[in-house]
Amino acid sequence: KNLGLQGCATNLGISQQTLSRWQKELRETGDIEIRGSGNYASDEAKEIARLKRELRDAQDALEVLKKAINILGK
């Protein structure tokens, strides 16, 4: 089922404008700029939060690859 931009944005809990901007950035630059808006006590705390996000993303990607390998191996 094709949800369209608005349906996808609603499912993600973000505005259609944000999703549209991300889509445009990805098309133009091949990347999406991540803007941190949290309040951090220090630059170190902000860096720790960034590294935790990066680690979580890498772990998620690894899980997807494991599942793909498992499916392809059958």
C-alpha cells in the first residue's frame, strides 16, 4: 500500500514539511543533515548522545543484514 508523503509523515510522527525537506536533501546531496535539538550539559554529553545514536543505527543495520543473510541462506 502506497501511503504517500502525508501518510508516511503521519506514521513517522513528523510533519509532512520535515519529511519533504529530508527527501529533497537526500535527492540533492545523497545525505540528510541531522540537527540535534536536545539540551546537553556539555559538548562531551552531546558527542556521547551522537555516538549512542550512531551505535544504535549500526546495530539496527547489522540486525537487518543478519535477517537478510538468514533468508538468503535458506
